[in-house]
Amino acid sequence: MTRRNGTGQVRKIAHWSDNKTFTGTGANTVPVTNPATGTVTGQVSLASVEDAHTVIDAAVAAFPAWRDTSLAQRTAIIFKFRELLNERKSELAEIITSEHGKVVSDALGEVSRGQEVVEFACGIAHLLKGGMTENASTSVDVHSIRQPVGVVGIISPFNFPAMVPMWFFPIAIATGNTVVLKPSEKDPSAAIWIAELWAEAGLPAGVFNVLQGDKTAVDELLTHRAVKAISFVGSTPIAEYVYATGTAHGKRVQALGGAKNHAVVLPDADLDLAADAMVNAGFGSAGERCMAISALVAVGDIADELVSKIADRTNTLKIGDGTRDSDMGPLVTKVHRDKVASYVDAGEAAGATIVVDGRDVDADGEANGFWLGPTLIDNVSTDMSVYTDEIFGPVLSVVRVDSYEEALDLINSGPFGNGTAIFTNDGGAARRFQNEVEVGMVGINVPIPVPTAYYSFGGWKSSLFGDTHAHGTEGVHFFTRGKVVTSRWLDPSHGGINLGFPQNN
Ligand code: NAD
């Protein structure tokens, strides 16, 4: 079913350039769907090469004035944006739910975590201070400054249409760059709402732009001479492509990829708290989180009791339309729902035990929604596709091991290194784990250890390509370039010819 507006036309979701809607010339569109109803609610434009150039040109034109706008004025606009966002975040949460499917409370949580980065960016002046050395050489002073890189491209995934862009653009804008955001074509409306809010906050035209599209739009960002840095978040194969192509075109690139996050539960852990955490981290947002726990590694003889506790809790979850009183919503598309379900089929065929089966869930929502209930699979072995692949759905696999060493080896031998967690009451074991595990973000009795905004977010191995993580001081570093100035003010005693290499004296 396709929903039409009052004039009988399907809502068109276009680009945003120069503080106004830009329809573009590209004739291609793709449908945007409400995952809870299966209804097509709009058509999003896919940028042509020409559209991409128009939007990038707007960012190029806005850069010189924005980089020269005083820190005080830039900060005032970011502060205003924060105030508007805080007042109206429920509107944004509703948009997210209508296109992504996550429940409204979870969408609000996403916006709040993004807002943290906006708040961090309000204090950017402190982080842009350089160093100064007086009299490094006789009458010579040296100081360092950090300057914006220029036009920045942000390419984001479907699962956090507000928070992931907010990992980057508040800091990019605060440090004096101009931005082109290319959101996921599955849930493109949040970006436009954010763009309108920036305009209302007083951001000059061209500083924040939205380019809707697919590979064509991405490729223009990756290859256009004027784009100086790329922040990408998405699946690992695309992250690798983005990193290789962007760097080959001389850009600074941070490309955050996929994940397969393990939680280790040691025999001394509080099993009730661990079971709560597994349900929250396995099934929140229908498992469509890069920090979701998808593999539970149960160490020793606790597995039966732990699995039973998780199953009891899972069976209480209410699955349904995110605008109703549900714990978990639908998956983002029908194709994705079917792909996730096929992993459950494959696990079952390979001999795993389906403890809770979400395949024919009775959801509180329309029949055409993309429903898949939370699924708990026990006795998963490491050769099964349900273990080896990133599934990105509400599927929690249980792998049973005998020792801490075996658990650690499982994690460290895998291709991903985004997040992990350990559940234990033994401080020594936890400390050893944080030291030995090859993963970028570690939780100790905390299941989804997303760092707060003033730390940096990022994984290791195939979960991140590039040297710099998102937000925090690494984010400030990514969006700025260092410059060191050595100065001496005119004094007749400084004259004279000397072709030797300058030495400090
Ligand atoms: P995706 O890789 O399909 O898409 C990400 C972005 O790349 C989108 O904007 C999309 O339009 C674009 N894209 C898709 N195909 C492309 C192509 N062939 N060439 C160029 N660009 C292309 O990812 P998704 O399905 O939207 O998001 C889910 C993935 O993102 C999961 O793998 C998840 O783990 C990952 N993710 C990672 C993090 C992290 O912090 N590491 C955070 C969120 C999501």
C-alpha cells in the first residue's frame, strides 16, 4: 500500500542545499516504507552526479565565511541548535520510528545520545586551543593552531538515522567545516528534519547540506576534489570500499564497519543481571545496533541456568508497532527480515537448539509489518553461519565454552572488534579481559558500552578502517589540521646570511 498526501501525491523526500529543499534533476527515486505497516510513505530522490555537484558546491561556497566566523558566534549557533533539539526531540523520534521501526522510547534514546555530542561541541573552544612557546630560540616564538579541513562528507547507515550523523556533524561544524550528509535511503527524513532545525538555529546557508542517494552520491563524495574528509558508518564491505576509494583520492577517511559483539559470562557472575543485560543488548532495537550483543559466550557450567533465565525474560517481551506500548519493533525492511530469519533456519538445520523462536511471532501491529520476534539459539558452534556472519537482527546465539581462555580466543580470532562485554564479580578477571581483548569498546558488567561523547567511539580490526575514532578529542582531531607557526618580530640584530639549517639558540 502506498500512502498519499492530501493532494493524492506520494510524499517526495528531496535534498537540502543552501538552507532550502533542493529537488534535484535525478529522475530516480526509491520507496521509503513504514516497517510496522509495510506502507510506502514516501519516495526519496537518488542524486544524479549533477545533483551531487550542486550540493557539494553549496558547501564549498559556504566554507570561507564559516571558517572565519568567530568561535563565539559558531558556538552560539550550536548552542541554539541544542536548545531546539532538546525542545523538539520527540518530533525527531517519531520520524525515526516511522521509517526505521524502533520503538519511540528507543528512538528518543538515540536522539539523546546524539545530543550529547552537540553538547560536547558547545565546548569546542577549549579543544581548539593550541600551544605556545615563548623564546623557543632567542626572540623566536612558536605556536600551534588547528584549522578546519574544508568540506566534509558524512555517509550514514539506516540503524541510527539521527545519532550516527550526530557523532560527526556537530564537531565538524563547530570546528569550522561545512558538511554534506548522505543518509541511508531507507530512512532519509530525519536528516531533513535536522537540516531544517539548523536553519532555524541560524546556521548560514551551505554549512549543513543533505544529499539523498545511493552509490552514485557516495562515489561523488569520495572522488570530488573539494571534499577533504569522509566519515562513513555502515557494513564492513562498504566501509572497506569507502576507505580505499576515499584515501586513493587524497581524503582523510574514517570508515566504521560491521560488528559481531560477544558477551562473556563467567561462572561467578550474577546470572540475573547478566540475563537482563543479554535481553536488553540482544533484542533492543530488534538487534539492529552495531553494539548489540549477538553472541553470548557462557563459560563453565552456568549455561543451562543462564539460558533458562534469558528465555524466561525473552518470552515476556512485547513485539509490535513502535508507536504502541511495545518493547521491540519490526525489522527495517521485508528483505532484511527474511534474511535474518534465514539465518535462524540455517542454524536450526545445522543442529543448533532454537530455545525461543521469533519466526512466527504474534506482533501487536499490522499483518504487513516486517515482524520477527526475539530468537534465542543455544548450542551454536563456531562454524555455523548464525555465528560467523553479522546478522543484524534479534538473534542471540549461545556458544558454550569451558574456560576464560577459550572465550577470549573466540573473540580475538574473529574478524570484528567493535564492542564486547564481560560479566563477572571478579575484578582481576575483568581487568585481565580489558587488557587482553582485541576490541575497541569494552563493557565490564555493562552490555552496550557506547562511550560518552567526550570519549571516542570506534572498533578495531574490520570494524573500523582509518586511524581516528568518532567524536571526543579524536573527532576534533579528524576534522582539523595542525599548523605550527614560528615567528620573530623585526629586530636589526636578526639580520645576516646563514645557509645552515636553522637551530634553536
Ligand atoms: P550499508 O553498508 O548498507 O549502508 C551504509 C551507507 O552506505 C548508506 O548510506 C548506503 O546508502 C551506502 N551504501 C550502500 N551500498 C553502497 C555501495 N555499494 N557503495 C557506496 N555506498 C553504499 O549499511 P546499513 O545496512 O545501512 O547499516 C547497517 C550496517 O552498519 C551494519 O553492518 C552495522 O554493523 C553497521 N554499523 C556500524 C556502526 C559502527 O559504529 N561500527 C554503527 C552503525 C552501524
